[in-house]
Amino acid sequence: MKITTQEFINMVADVLEVESQNVTIDTAMGDLEEWDSLGQLGILMKLDEILGGAASGLRELAEAGSIEQFISVLKNASLHSD
């Protein structure tokens, strides 16, 4: 299973309960009040669910602090599609 950038953005917006137009490739953790440590955990859990458990082995995802960083890690792991 792979995820596109737009699917990832929509998923983040859904998990954080914000409007999807408020989340872009340039959005970082400090940009949204809802993206705190619990929000980060929710993103990681939902992403792992979508990717069938493939995300849980990627430690770099836990350190990602922006949409762009998440996408970069997913691309490097061949879990991203355009």
C-alpha cells in the first residue's frame, strides 16, 4: 500500500480535526495548534493503519515535524505514490 501527498494531507487534516485547506506541503508542527504531541501520535497511528503496519518500522516518521518531512520519509521507504 502507498499513499499520495494529497491523501496524506487529507488524513492529517482529518486526524487533527482541521479543514484540509489549512494543511499544505509546507505545514509544520508549530503551524497548527492541534498538531501537538498527541496529534503527532494520532497521525502516526492512522498512517500505520492506512499502510497496513508498514509505517511502524520507520523511526524517522516519529521525528518528522512537517508534511514535507513525512512525505520525504515515505518516499525513501517507497510508501509514497504521486
